[in-house]
Amino acid sequence: MDCGATTTMGLDELGVERNEVDTILVSHFHGDHFGGIPFFLLAALYEDQRKRPLVIAGPPDIEARVRHLADAMGYGLDGREIGFPLEFQEVPPGSNHEIGPATVNAFETRHQLEAHPHGYRINLGSRTVVYSGDTGWFPELPRLSAGADLFACECTLFESRLDFHLSLEQLLEHRKQFDVGRMMLTHLGTEMAERRGAVEFETADDGLRIRL
């Protein structure tokens, strides 16, 4: 889920093979969430000699956005020979979408509208993962995440200052409304990162592996 500018380097540092990635699911069109896709594709082409299919899925207009980004970065895809099947799949909110072995349902979040912000409910076998994407507080969030085995929830801020990012203060205020197996905070800003492991929720970190 998501592919920021440092994702390719991060996978290398963690010893994760890019060929293990079959799908990139983009939550919205901000650089820290999809700005690494051109780097990922270049590495797949020229370092990995990838042959396995790759699906890039996300909000409507995902293909055009990725192509425009690649052009702007000087790594245009048009006219470039892609040595593996590359598919773009739009995932508009409000209906189920089959992506590989998973069923994905998108929902709109409260973030900057020009980025087309989405969260996702992902069903894989008997397990359900919900990803908030970037969002401020909105009353439907507990309902949209209800019953998830894992809810990966953004928590950029320690105290509430912005209406388009969540804070620990807000999550504690609404904690009893969430009915999830595990709630893990991600997208931590500086203040939250400094408190990693010392707050009332689990916090994600690079390289963390979770077994559901």
C-alpha cells in the first residue's frame, strides 16, 4: 500500500525483493504516497529484469497520474519497452474490486481533495485489513474500519492542529468507537515518532512484519 519516494531504497535496505511485490495500491496522489513509482518501475526494468506482472491500482486517473509523474521526473513510460505485463486499475469508492487474490473496497477520506484521498478495506481470505490513508477525523471512520483484524491508521500529529491529518489526541478521544482486532498507528510526524512505543497504541516502523 503506497509507494513513496524512498520505497525502492527502503526495500533494498530491508532485503525485500521487488519481484515479491505484485500490486502497488495507491491511496492518493501526494508525493510521499506515490512519488516512488517511477523509481520502482526503473529498478524493475533495469536491475531486476522483472518478468512477473505488476498491477498499479488506485483512485480514478491512476494511470495518467503515474505517467505524468514519470514524465516530469524524466523517466517517461511512453515509448519505453516494458519487459513485463503492467496493468493500471482504477479503484473508485463504493464497490468491491478484485485485485489479485484480494477484494478491495475504497472509501473517501478527509484530506486535501485535489489528491483524491482514499482509504481501503482489504479482504484476503478470512482476514481483513483497513488502511486509513491520509485523513483528518470524520465520524464514519470507526464504521468503515469496524471488524478489521488490523487497522493501519494514520497519526501524523500529537495534538490536533490540522483538519486533514489525525492526531493522537483525537484517536484517544474516539478510542471506544473503534471495534478492531489491532490498531496500529502509521504516517507518524516528528512529535509522534519521538513517542514511538510510548503511546497507548501500537506504532509502525520500517521493516515491521505483522502476522495476522
